[in-house]
Amino acid sequence: AEELVTTTQRLSDLVSDYAKADYISVDTETDGVLITRKCIGVSFAKNLSEAFYVPILIYQNGELKSPWKPDALETVKNLVRSLLTTKKNLILHNAIFDCRVFVNWLGVNPLEFVFADTMLLAHTVYNEEGPLGLKPLAAELIDQNAALPQADVKASVAANGGTTTKTNFEMFKCDYKILGRYACYDAAYTIQLFRILYPKDRKSTRLNSSH
């Protein structure tokens, strides 16, 4: 089940719980793909059915605003920072992107705490020619509907005056509750891809030479 976190106490409880997990996946939502991108939210997952999303900025009245009071935001940053740097068990998809986001937002680079990048895993042990995107991989290995356009996301972006074209998908204009659900799926797909692509017993994989 995905969870939208709106209080620092709940986030603190989740961070304490997730810090005990063998592996956790993390994914960021941003306001674009440029180096100046802002973090608008972060999601974590322990498995395919447990994930949570923390909104950092939400789109209201034509602009991105923080839903947190200044003191609470500092607490959020400290809690997220601690979870990212507790132990070397992070699983990311295209880790360099998210790590740069964290450098910009938190002032720390969690790259040394990353255990595996599922994009690199897919390239190495599954399909060297692609697809390597999270959604296409999830559609092939987890849920055939994973790569389908998210109708509720597109509708929310459009309702807020944003565009949803392939070249300019303004995801950050999506309602934060809808975006949070979408982000939780991304984190959950990432941890599940890791479970599939990095098994203890390589013979247990569903991989085959036809891919």
C-alpha cells in the first residue's frame, strides 16, 4: 500500500522502520530534467506493496509551494538525509540523476550508500540493448500495465494548465496526492526489479537469452 506522508512524526516512524530493512529503494520527483531541477517529492519502498511519498513542493495557484512550515521542513530534510545515509542498502534506477537531486536539495551525495542501480543491472544481466527505462522494464518483468500512460496524472496536469507531451511532460503540475501515488509505484517497481535482476541464486531468474 502506498502512503502519503504529511506529518514529521509519521515520517520519523517510517524512517525508523525502513532503516531496518535489508534494502530500500528511493526515487525523486522533480520540476524538470535540467541541472537546476528542484526536488518536489521523494518516495521510498521496502517491497512491491510497501511504499511512501513525502511531498516537498506542491503546485498551487500556478506555482510550487512548500506544504511544510520552515522548522518542519528542516526536520523532513534531516530525516530523509538520515535514511539515505544509514547504510549501503539503497536501490535506485538511474542513480546519478537522483543523487544529483539530493546534492541540490540536501547538500549530500548518497551515491556511496547505493547498493545497486537497476538500470545498470538491466543493461548487464537482462537486455543490453534496452529498454532500460523503469516503466518499460516494469511492464516486461512485473506488471504489463506499468508502462501505460497514467490517465489520472495527465488529467491533473492538464487541469492545472500543464502540458503532457513526450517532449514537455510537466509532471510537477500534477496534484500532489496523485503524484504521490505515482511516485510510490516508481519506488515499488524499482525494489521489485532489484529482487528480480539481482537474485542470490542466478538460476532463479526469469531471464532468458531471447531478450
